[in-house]
Amino acid sequence: MQDRWASGPSRGSDAIDQLVYLSNTVGREERLVQPGGGNTSVKMKRKSEDGKEELVLAVKGSGTDLRTIPREGFTQLSMARLAGLRERGDMSDEEMMSFMRACMLHDGRDPVPSVETPLHSVLPHRVIAHTHDVATMSLTNVADETAEDLVKTLFGGKVVYVPYVRPGFPLARSVMEAAAKIPDDAVGMALAHHGLVAWADDVEECYARLVSLVSEVERFVDEKRGNRRVFGPPRVAAPPAQQRAEHARFLMPVVRGELGATDRAVLRWDDSESVLDALAGKRFAALSQKGMTTPEHILRAGRLPVWVDLDLTASRDELAARTRDQIRAAREEYLAYHARNAGHGDRPLDDWAKVVLVPGVGMLTAFKDKKSAATAAACYRAVIASIEGAESIDAFRFIPEADVFAFERWPLERRKVEEAIERERKEKLLPRHIALVLGGGSGIGEASARRFAEEGAHVVVGDLDGERASAVAAGIGPRAVGAAVDVRDEASLASIVGRAVLEFGGLDTLFYTVGASPRFAPIKEIEREDLEAQVAVHYVGAVLAIREAARVMERQGLGGSIICSVSKAALAPGRDAVAYAGSKAALQQALRVAALELGPLGIRVNAINADQIDTPLFRRFVEARAAAAGRGFEEQLEVYRRRNALGVSMIPAEAVAELAVLLASERFRYTTGDILTIDGGLGDAFPR
């Protein structure tokens, strides 16, 4: 294992700053901890309010990530109060969390303590790092007696082996009972199915010991593995990268639809070499069904992966049907497992599957957002490596099924998940949705992309100006990506819809708000190129975008929403606007046809008639009309203001964005084939 300590903490940094440096250094190494996993602590002295010196434990807070944790991510607790843990023979999770809150020095300011806080408090050492490293998981995910013998052989008494018990207070209780047997020169503990604990008097020594211990196990595992293909010879070679991407684009909506009947999921595709090699091995299908490698991985990557075995040369229809059949079979297996272990009132979990493995294509991970799906992928990559290591040493084993079931539903963690889901449903209109906004680089599109994200959606921002689309996405954050798209080009449209699928797993909403500046001319002077330019963007491009989106939505089977901006021109004639108005009217009719055809698939199709919206395109429109009439810009705006019932001038783009979000949401689930107007009230453009 590479030593990444580098320069160390800055000179003069205090104990918590040093702990931050240790934590971030450990967190950057995926083979040591996966995102959100692991924990660290330091014990330090400070002056209490009455001036007396007291011992304080600073420990990683719940929900933080070692890669990025700042000072504020650590919780400070009184060691004197935590000493009361030693007097407890048993403690429920609720009692434990209540007890720890009573030990906090800054309750209400610091995060909730990690569930492993009791473990850190009962160990006497000043600096502690607990990792879910691949090396230790390889060493301890074998038969218990084998693991214990291996730890003794490799480290003598310097690493203590602790048989598996559930994390939290039970683990701390087990360590307290074993404390008398821990040699004075011990530097750590190997926790069965739960990783490694290393300790020292300062952060640099703690890290050095951690690296040394992990490196020793890695050398041992490498020696045992040799040149063997542990997962067996490959059954079939993986297709080239481009073909894998095509398969993934086709299959991801199918998988998303099967997994998301209750709560939609966001998917992530991983076709890294290590994943493809493992999936190709003849033995891996069976090994993957033996379980994860730590209880934490159950929370982040699920109980078991779903194995989907396909003949990738089959037809698209056969691939889709076979994928659905295998996911449904896995669901039946899960329900049987649930029935074997459930108590009264336990219901099956909606998020029962978080990892789907498709040999030749890669790994798909499903979660509430892209970040969590990436975490699930990182965790399962560590699981693959750990299974390979365990099989190199002996034979991979995980904890018994009853323990898996108990941990999968562990109230401390499960409550967080269910509360987050309920909060999403109450606070967001589009939780876990995926939206594609075409024309999203400015104006209505930009405002809408932001509103979709604010309401819980993941967003692909498409615009002819790719740099502008990327800038809008960057301003939204990790829930959005931006890309160039030319709606006049079929391949470009197919590419950006495919981008939405590969980035997030599918598509729930298409908002087409692309606009081309018209050249105003009377019919006697209109040129063919004027007509073709407007039709290409406002009609042909829109219809082809709808086609591509509908194909994805149909494979998902979750319904969907398609919204297009048609403007006043679709309803009310205007002089010199035959090209612009004709193309918009054609689009409006196409949307009515699409609503009829796609309704049986649960796909709603609606239009927004927006006029006098403060966008760059409308401002150019005003300038052209003003010049033709011999008026100034403000004079032309006043003409527009006087013609609408509400007497409004420029309507903010955010008002249209609000309407687009509503049309995409469940609040308009019974509305299709409609046109909603936002123009201040233009009588000649009233739709009915």
C-alpha cells in the first residue's frame, strides 16, 4: 500500500486539525475506506467551564465522509461521561444514542456521533483509525477459526482478532470484555467482517501503523493468489467499449423501470477493467451470491447483487425481456428471504436491490441520487476485491443470513433512509426524477434546469452552445451535466438522450425549449431557407427529440412527461411571421398527436404557450419588431404591455420554469394534450 502522508499536518495545528489531516489522507484511498465508511478519533485535554482540565473524545460525526471531513465534522464528547458505558451490560440503539447525546459537549452544534463512538471511547489509545480496508476484509471473510489463526500468524500478538458482533454497542461491549487480553505492545485489532482498527499516540504514527498492517496483509494475499485467476477463466470476452456503452444505454432504462416501481432510482454504470474481469470469471456468479464483506456494505450496496446474464448478440426485445425476467426472479428470491426472516410488521424493502451485475456490460448501481449510486459502486468494487482476496487465502464467507436481515433493517440506519424518502416526498415535486432540458443554456431553459434540480431532479442541460450548457450545469452542482446539442442533427439528439441515460439511468421528463431567431418577412418575400431554418428547429428537431425520449420512457415503463414551448405564435397569427408561427403551430399539432399515441404508455405530452418572457431570444424578437415599426425598444415593450389583460411587460423566465416543473410532476398526472398559457392574458391567443 502506498504511503500518502506527504508533508503531514501544518506546523502548529491542534489535535483536531491533525485528525482532519489523518482522516482525509485515509479517506482518499478507496482500498482503505469507501465513501462514508470508516471512522477516526482523538482524545485530547481541554479546560472545562469551571477551569478544570477534562479529557475529551473528538470522533467522526455520523453522515460525514473521511475524504472531505472538516473540523466541524467531528463531535466532541466528555470521556468522563462516556465512562458510564463500562457499567452497562446491555443497551438498545435508542438508549445508546440518547446516552451519547448526553455526553456531547456541543449538542445542537456538532453532528450526531458515529455509531462506533462507544468503540473509540473504550479503547485507551489517543489516536484511533477504523478502516474497512480490502486487505483486512480479505483476511477475515473466511471461516472464523481460519481468520483468527491467520491474524496470529501474521502479527503475533500485535493485532488482536475480534469475532463478529454487530457494530455499535455490542462491538464496544465485546472489545471491553477482551480488553484485559490485549497485549501492551498491540497496535490494532482485526474485526471479523468489519475491518481494521489501528491506534497510536499521534496521528502520523497511527497512519504509519495502518499502512504497515495493511501492506503486510496485501503481501500475504498476493503471495497466496500468485498468478491464478481466482474467479476462474473468462466465459466470454467483454465487447469493445463502444458496444458496451450501446448495451448500457439500452439496458439501463429497463433496469431502472424494474427497480423503480415504488421509488425511482438514479443509476450509475461502471465498466472498469476490474469489474469486467470479475464478472467474466466462471466462478463469480456463485460467489457474488454469498454476500457482502462488511455490514456497512449491506447499507450502501444492498444484501446481494442482482445477477443478469445475457446473450448480448440477441435482439433488443429479447435482451429487454431477459433482463426483466431475471430481475423479477431476483425479486422473488428476495421475498422468500424476507419471509424466512421477517417478524410481525416487517414489510419488504422497496430499495431491496442496489447493485446489478451484467457480464460483458458492467455494474449498474441504483440509489436515490448520483452520489449515493457512486458510493454503492465504490463499495461493491471493494467487495469484489475482498472476495478475490478471501478466495485466494481460503474460501469466502460472510455473516449468517439472520444477521444480514437484522443489519439490513437496523433501525439506527434504516430510520435515516425512510425519513429521507418521506422528506423528499413532502418537500420535492420531482424526487429522483431525470430531466433533459434542451435549450437549457439561457432564458427559459436555464431557469427551468435550475428549478428541476431544486425540486429533486437530476438534469441534463443541452444547448447549441456547449460551453454555456456546461456552465449552467456547473452552477447547479453534481445533480446536473451539460452538453452541446444541435437539434437539427439526428445523431446529436440521439447522443444527448443517450448521455442522460448513461449519466443517470433513464429519463422522466423532456422539456424542449429550443428557439431560433426568426427573420420576419411577408409571404411575398419569404425565402425557402427561412422556412426550412424555422421548421428544422421548432418542428423537426422537437419531434425527433420526442421520439428519442419516448423510446427511453417506453423501455422504463414508468410513464413520463414531455413538455414543449410553442409560444403565442402557435395560436395567434402575426404579420411577417409565417416561418416562425407556422413551425410553432406544426409543433403544437404534433404534440396533440403524440399525446394520443403515448398516453397508453403513461407518457403525458403538453405545451407551454409563453410570450413576453425576459429571455435573450425575446429581446432580439422585440428589437426586430421595433426596427420594422420604426420604434425604440422600450416603446415596443409598451405596445406589448398594453395588449395583454394584466398589463405586464416582461415576464421573468422563472415563471415559466415553475409551470414546467408542475407539468412534469404528479400534480398534473391527469393532464395531457393540453396547452398552458403564460403571457399576461392575450385575448387573441386564448387556446379555447
